Amino acid sequence: MKHLVGFSRVFVGILFIISGFIKLNDPVGFSFKLEEYFSQGVLDLPFLMPYALAISIFVVIFEVVLGVFLLIGYRKSFTLWSLLLMIVFFTFLTFYSAYFNKVTDCGCFGDAIKLTPWESFTKDVVLLVLILILYLGRQYIKPLFSQGVRQIIALVAVVICIIYGNYVLNHLPVIDFRPYEIGANIEDGMEFPEDAPNAIFEYAWKFNVNGEEQVLVTQGEYPEVDGDFIGVETKEIQKGYEPPIHDFTIEQQGEDFTALLMQEAKLLIVVAYDLAKSEYEAFEKIKIVSDKADALGYKVIGMSASNEDWTRKIIEEYQLGFEFYFTDETTLKTIVRSNPGLLILERGTITQKVHFNDIEDLELE
């Protein structure tokens, strides 16, 4: 039992620190995931959606801190109960998502590691077992340092988390795990390899044969049955290849300009997924930068999921010299964790990406 507790302590502690740090690197992204959980189609807790970012920051910092507390043996009772309550909640959440197919990615490891709903649930079950072992064998969890040293380590961990979280909130994630990182080519990210596996679907065909319902299962072909067709149910039994970048389009009045714009040698993009929630003071700086870029020969565009009334309002109010194109909101949130944010592309390759607080760092040639 002593060795089992020792293994569980190290494994759970390190995993909580890694998982928490990955999400702490991108708390805005985790808040988007929480909003998905709070939505009416999942947990139906819409009143929590305005507090998603605050909850996100608290949860990820608490996760990292609990991992540190466990490793050094600080506040053992508080740490074990917190771990147990947290993992019970997460196990329920991942089971609910998997069983009812509500959320396809739990966001447990941010964008660094994608897990299917059932993989997430399995991971939480394993953690639940290990944490129960820790709780039952808590007498074997011995402090690693003196009380004073443990307090200093705990305090330092909390302070570092707060400082790091504040930095990424006011700038961009230090480590970009998304497919739109600097150096990525968007068109390359949308390509399908020649040997990419296709999705396989199972079709359950229902027929009325001599007054009785008969179901025939195929993988696509229409069955030859002497009866009246009732309906068909489709089920994906093998997921096909999905490119890192998908659902990326740049449209205006129903016309797709993606391919054309990806060939621009110098393209400055102002991304604002929701103009109703944007940091409006940033558009004063954007006006200056976009005018300068235009004078230097850049093609300047805006990308937003907002309607034409909002785009027209922003253009007129800040006298912007560029037009907005429509792009899916989720895609825009994935591209840059800033509303607004700026990107520079060279023939589809992202060369620069900045938060609205760092517009002055944008280098125009």
C-alpha cells in the first residue's frame, strides 16, 4: 500500500500540474470550453456563461496548486478532499458528455492533447481510483520538507500561477498549441493526404415488409427489399481524417474569397470574432496600423462573425479603411485569443500574431 500510495501521489500530482498548466497557458480557450458546457444544449446553466473566464482562471490555478500541494505534502486533508471532489465532478461531467455525446472534446489538456469523450471519461476513472488510493492510504503521505519550506513553495506556486495567468490574459498564450501558430500555412493545414482514411458510416434501413418492420444494416448501399421504405438511421462507426484546419472560410455576401486572399504576398488581418464584445479602444490603434500597412502595400481586411450592422458601425465610428469578411466564430476564436487581434500572412503563412495590447509590436515592412 505504501508503494501504491507513493506512485499515485507522484502520478496524480504531476498530471494535475501538467493539465492545469496547459490550460493556464490558455485560460481564454478553456473559458470557451466552459461556455460550451454551460450552454442550454449541455448542462443548461446559461447564467454561468458570463463568469466562464473567471471560473476558468480559478479552476486551472487551483488544479496546478493542488498538484504542487500533493507532491510536497502540504495541507494533506484539504488537498485530498479537494482532489476527490474535483475528480468526482469531472468524472460525472465527462461521462455525461460521452454518454449523451454533448461535448466532443473535454478540454482537459487544452489544444495540446485531444481526447474523445470516452477517452476523457476513462482518464478520469483512472484518476478517481488513484485518488481514492491516496485517500485510503493518506497515512503514508509524508511531508517532503519542513513546514516553513512547504509554505514558501505553496506561496510561490500560487504567485507564479497568478502572474503567468495575468500575462497570457493580457497578451497571447506563450505556447500556441493550435494549428494557427506562427509559421503555420493555412492552406497546407487544410489539405487531405492521399492516404487519409475516410469516415465509415453504418446505415440502418427500415422497411415495411408484409406488415412487419424489417431493419437491414449496410455501409452505404441501398438494400434490395420487397417492401415499403420507412426511413434510415446513420451512425459513424469509424471517424475519418480531419485536417488540423477545417471550417476556415473568408466570405463576403455569400462569395468565398479564401483561395484568393491566401495568395496575397502581404496580408494584414484584423480578427474580431464578436464586435459586440470587442475592446473598442483597440480600434483607434488599429486605424493607425491599418492605414500604415495600406500605404506600404499590404492588403488589409477584417474577419468577424458579426452581422453587417456591426461591421458598418465599427468602420464608420473609427473611420477604418478596410472591409470585414465573414468567418465562423469558433474558427476566429481558435485563430487568436484576442478580440480584436491582428495577424500578418505571407501567401497563407502566418508570420506575426499579436494581442490588441501588443499592436505596437507588429512589424510592417
